[in-house]
Amino acid sequence: MSTPLWSSTSAFEAPPVASVPAPASTSAQVLIAGLGQPAPARTVFAEARFMQVLDRPLVVSGELAWLGGDRLQRRVDHPQQETATIADGEVTQQRAGKSPRHFSLTRAPQLQVLLDSFVALLSGDAGRLQQVFEIRLSGDPAGTWTLTLVPRDVKVVKTVASIAIDGTGRQSRCMRMQEADGDLAVDLLGPLAAKMPAQPTREALQALCQGAH
């Protein structure tokens, strides 16, 4: 991809990193377990990536797929077709008319964080999620809620400050990945993807993610 795969930050402020993270609450564990679904699990997405070096956000759309195990695929259909696949510790990027590019997952901490979070959420594995992240739940698990994930690894948190997943009931609506350098990526998931504004702003996306109409 032309920009760092699946990344981001700023307007949604990252919570401070605790020196000794508390375990996830029982409510959070029950919520995460309820989000689990069998592989392959696919969802459409629309992403706006706010970068400090650009005047306006980059917007792409396509499909995210958990293929089972530690295999994740992100297919972009618009504005140009490209596919990124994580499997067996390796990332493969493909674009039409170009040779595939391969590199180790260890070179991309954003992708490792994304893999851990997506696989744990889609499989309903609260234990795996808690190994990698400090988990905070706000809102009503039976209604509108937000899970905030802060990487436990101090090296990773220097790149990825936090991930916030917004949802309603057993459906994730939105993922916001905030990077430590000030960039922010907001992914609208499922039916919400169709509501991506033509000219998205942080404020408009925050309202969509948190259930405002």
C-alpha cells in the first residue's frame, strides 16, 4: 500500500498508559466473548486516515477478512485495488500490474497490533486480547459501548498509542487506531461504512462511531 497499512491518531486522545495494567473487567470479557464468530469472517469497511503531512484525509474502502488462525486480509477496492494479507508471520501486498511485495510482520508493529486485536475480537478470545493490551470498557455492553485497547509492550506503544472499538450490542461499528506520531485512522465497519462522508472530519466520524445520527 502507498501508506503504512492500517495505522493512525490525534483527535481521539489516547488514554495514559498505566505502569501496571489492571485486568479486564468481567463485563469486558463477557462482551468480547459475545463478539466471537466463526472463520472466515468478513466485513466491509471505509477508512479515513488523517495524517499531519496532508491537508485532507486519505479515504479508502473495501473488505476486511479474518480467514482463521493468524490470517487476516484487507482488500481495498476504491480508489484503487490492492490487497494486503497477513499469514504465517509475513505480510504480502499485491497491486494490479505489479509483483507482490513480501515482508516480515516484525517490521510493522501496527500490523501486529491490528492482527492481535482483530483475531482476538473476531474469535471472542478475551484472554489473548488481555495478554497484548490493557483493556478498558466504557458505556453499556448491552447498548452502546467502547473498548479501548492500549498495547502493553512499551516499544509498541511508541508507535501505536491505542485502539478504540465502538459498538452496539454484539456488533462492532468502528475501529479507531491512534498512532503516537499524531496520525489517526478511523474505520467504519459493516453497514456504517456506507455512511462515510464525502469529506470526513474527525468530529463527524467520532459522532458516527459513537452512535450519533
